[in-house]
Amino acid sequence: MTLEEVKKILKTTGLPVIYRAWPVNGAPSPPFICYLVKYSNNLFADGGVYHKVDYVQVELYTKLKDLVSEGKVESALSSFHWEKTEEYIDTEKCYEIIYEIEV
């Protein structure tokens, strides 16, 4: 799966989506989604990469705890095995819900 396909899946939530970060002063009001390749864990064979595996981090930002938006993201990611963590970012006064998927 490509990053463009991941973006297309995330856009089915109806939320604004961008790779990595919005331009300075260009972010929409939450909720919105950022996604990025956090790291890779490739499979090797015969002296090279046999199968490429990227771990993509999907970040949902909300002002308040927003179970509806989380449900939209989780529904969009239903074909993936995902892990979820949550943080509150004091400096931004928002929640960051992080989903990690393997593509």
C-alpha cells in the first residue's frame, strides 16, 4: 500500500488530512488528521530488502475528547491492525490521538 492510498483512506473520515504537518498558520480548526512514516522494519533476504514494511503514525487532533472523530478514524482504519495512544498537548490545548499502522 502506498502513502497516497493511506491518505485516500483517511479522507473517507471527512476530516482535513495532511502528510506530517500543516504549514505555519495554515492548520484548520480541530479535528484534523496528520500522518507520517515513523519508521520501517523491512524484511531482508538474499542480501537486500525482500519486503518493505513502513509503520505509519496517524495523528488525530481534537480540542476536546471527541469519540465521534475517533470512531471515524477507527472505521477508516478497520482493514489495518492498529494500536492507539492518547496525549494531551498543553501548549496547543488539544488532544492528540495516535494510531500506529503497518503498511
